Amino acid sequence: MSRLTGLPIEEVLDDPIGVARRYASEWGCTVLLKGAATVVSDGKHTCFVAEGNAGLGKGGSGDVLTGIITGLLSQGVEPYHAACLGSYLLGTSAEKAFERLRERMLRATNVIEALEDMGQ
């Protein structure tokens, strides 16, 4: 987000809610800032998703999130709601995957497997 906006990284990290709201409004889109907690805004509404764990900091988790959100969009879910729900599903499936794995390394594929199990 720092690169897209020209803001210093510290400014984005200090106020992710404000930054997401501001740029969603300015750009006329939904902004999702993935971090320790995820912030989603469409400029009018803002969602804060605290689910998840450090395993989502590894490569591939953003790709999984993109796939979840794209799947929701393809079913007609509005972008803001798709981003909020997708973030929540990613976070809760990462928590489920971590429960199974305990001390082994959490990979993006483990999150996908846990997500699939949640639908059953």
C-alpha cells in the first residue's frame, strides 16, 4: 500500500483503517489491507478481521485469499462483502489448519484443505 500511495510504510501501519477508508473513497474501490489484522473498506463501510495466525505471513496465503474472494465475486457477492467474508474464511481456516498441525509448518495448501473441510 505504501508503494501504491506514496505514503511511508509507518503511516500505513499506524492507521490502516484511515488509510483503507481514504483510498477506497478516493479510488472508488474496495481496499483490503492484509496484516496481523485485516482491514477492508469501500470508503463508506469498514470491516476489521482479527481471525488468523502467523502462518498466513508465508508465501501463498495472499493467493489463497485472492482465490476465495474471486470465487465469491463470481457468485455475485458484492466486492466489499466478498473481501470481508474472504478474509474471515481465510483467517478461520488458518486457525483450523494450525489446530491440526500443531507444531509443523503451516503452508497455504493446509489452509485450503481446512477451508474445504469447513464447507462439509
